[in-house]
Amino acid sequence: MNDITVSELKERLDQGEQLLIIDVREPFEYEMYNIGAKLIPLGQLNDALPALTPHKDDEIILHCRSGMRSATAKHLMADLGFTKVRNLLGGMLAWQDAFEKI
């Protein structure tokens, strides 16, 4: 499935869509800034996958700081049969650049 832009994600959130969004950053990064996603650090993703199995065919949006760790997570999940995994392009850096300007 195609990746998702920060603009598309923001629009869908603003419309009230209930989305499964997973943040694969570390807890200290999440504490500094987050958009309310479920925190599952990349290093713990393998252990968390059994709980995500009911969502194998649901859209899952992954994000990290820049998009690199979430791209790795996307490939891992796709290899394990998750069919609609999307990476947030540019991650939280792009999100903050687009929507958190002062």
C-alpha cells in the first residue's frame, strides 16, 4: 500500500477518522512530542505483533521521527502478512514543519 503524507493524515484526523497509528520511536521521543499514536518502539515491534494480528487486513499507519524506522517497520509487517501498512512520509519532523510553525 502507498505511504501517506502528513497533509493526508492531518486531514483524515481532522475529519474524525478512527485510525490505527503506531509510533515506533523511543519512549523519550514520544514524551517530547506525539500525535496520540500507540507507542510501540521498533525494538519491541516483534513482540507486539501477535496483539496486532486481528488488524492484519486493516490500514495501519506507522510513523517515527523522520520516516526511516517506520519504513523498516512497514517492511517487517508486510513480510509477515500485514496487507495495508503505510509509512508517514517525513515522520514527526515533517509533521511539525507543516503544522507546528509559530
